[in-house]
Amino acid sequence: MASVRMRKYSEGKTNAHSVQIGLVELYFSYETCIAFDDGHERVISENVWSTTTGRHLNAICDDKSIRLPNAEFQKRLSALTFA
């Protein structure tokens, strides 16, 4: 069984948490997954939500040029496997 760990990824941001399941880390803004790291690369959605979620995205990585269109992000998120 894969280990599971939850943490805040941005100090002071009460709604900015990540959950790690095995090698995969999922980043959440409130209850929405906005980024993930599959152990090989970090995949981040563009901001289609609020200013607060934009701050959460910047806490993960402030390089907006690497963010994927949300439809592509959702497709990649759906394809994740957990070992």
C-alpha cells in the first residue's frame, strides 16, 4: 500500500494543501486539484478560478509559461496512476 501524507504547501494559506500518495503529489486550492507532481515532472493548470487560487498557483511555481490550459491539465490529471 502506498504511503499517504498531507501538508500545507504555502505558509499562512489555510486552503493550500497537498496530498502525497506514493510518488504522486496533488496540490489543492480549497477542494480543487490545481497541480500535481508525478515523480517525474510537475504539471500545473492555468488559473481559471479566483485571485486566491492564483496566489496558490504562484506558491507552487510562479512561472506562468509552464502552465497548461485547464482542459489539457484535466486530461493529464485523469490519466494519473497511483502505485
